[in-house]
Amino acid sequence: MEKKAPRCADCGLPISGTSMKTEDGKTFHKSCFDKLSLGVCEACKTDIAYTDPVIEALGNKYHDRCFRCTHCGNAVPENFHAENGQPFCDDCHQKNRVKTSPVCDVCESAITKGTRIEAIGKSYHEACFADAAWGPCDNCHAKVLLTEPSVKVSALNRFWHLGCLNCADCNENIRIKPFYLQQDRPCCEACYVGHIAPKCAGCAKPIADDRLNAMKQSWHPECFVCSVCHNILASFGTEFFNVQGRPYCKRDIEAANITVLN
């Protein structure tokens, strides 16, 4: 009984000459076998022949000759490093870590090992965090550390040690007292009200809080009233009239038949 020739698993034709067999038991013409591909190399984007040495790593296949360090191009060791899906040798991995790692705001070196502390939008080595500061004290100019009690005036982005927050006028410490800012300097309530705050044109008393500026003078809002009816003009918006240095509402201007020249 004549034995039939095996058929090529690729083209389906009988194999009469040299044949090649794969590990899974399939038989091929030599010419068909040479065209077999294990897939596309992730690095060079060409087919990996069935007989080519192949490396499978990072979820991809590579020619053995193509699996190289992304940075220097040298062959990578068996225990290579991977960053963002790319292979790196030991030296380049360390350099890349230094280059891409956050920098400590105190010592200004890269944080590549140990615990990293994040605070106020900055990074610190654990050992350096004790020296982390908000900034210089506006009084003594020494560091105001993040780990010590302090006072911050957000509007000015300035900081004080608790013991350094003194009235710019009398020098009394005001860390637990209400204070005002006079020309960007802290001022205690007693000094501000006593001889710094502007005087109200209506009652002649200091204006410590809300202030209305009108007719080239300062007023408590409740003191800026019509000279006739005494209604508060601030509640009527800006519609008032200056008659010989005195404020009038529109109704009393019209009632007195006063002509106001624009």
C-alpha cells in the first residue's frame, strides 16, 4: 500500500521534498516554513521568523537583537527595569529615576528612596521635612517652619512666628487679638482706632470696619445720610447730590427746588 505524502499546514499541497515540523506537530514545505511568523517585533515592527530567537517581555514580542535599553541602546539584563512600558538597563534606570523623581524642596535633591512627604504642593524627604518652611518671618526673617505654630495673612502671602506678630505702632504682640493692616503692616485694634483709622465725616468717630468713600471724604455707611430726611443714602445706591458739601437725596433736592448743575 502506497503511503500518502503529508500535506503542508500552510499551503495545503503535498510535501515531496524537504519538510519542516513544528513542536505542535504541524508539517510544512521548507519554503513555507521560512515564511512563518511568530508575530511582529515591538521594536522594529517587522515579522519575527519562526526560527528567530524571540524575547517576550512587557506584554510584547521582540527579536533578541532588538530588545535593548530605551536610553542607551545596550542589551538589557534578564532582570531588567521597566518604566512606562519601556525597558531600561540598571544604569539608565537609576539616571531616569533621578531625572523624573520629585525634588525635595529643602535639600533640592531627587527623592528616589525612602518615604516622601507631600505638603503645601511640595515634596520633601522624610528627614528634610523638619526644615520645611512656609517662608521667612515678616518680622525676624527667620524660617517659619511648617511644623510650628504660625500666623499667615493670606491676602499678603506673608507669615509670622506667633511671638513675632507685633503691632507695627506700639510693638505689642497681637497673636491672639484682632488686628488691622495699615500700609500692609499689622496694627492692633487700640492703635488703629485710636490714631490711625480715618474719621467719619458724619460722626467724627474712627472708622474701624466698613467704610464708604463719597464727596472726597470717608463715612460709616450708616452715617452717610441725607441732610434733610436723614435716610441712609448708601441704601439708595449712588444717587445723591452734593450741595455745598452736604449730601442730599433726590427727593429732597426736588422738594427744595434746588437746581443741581452737572
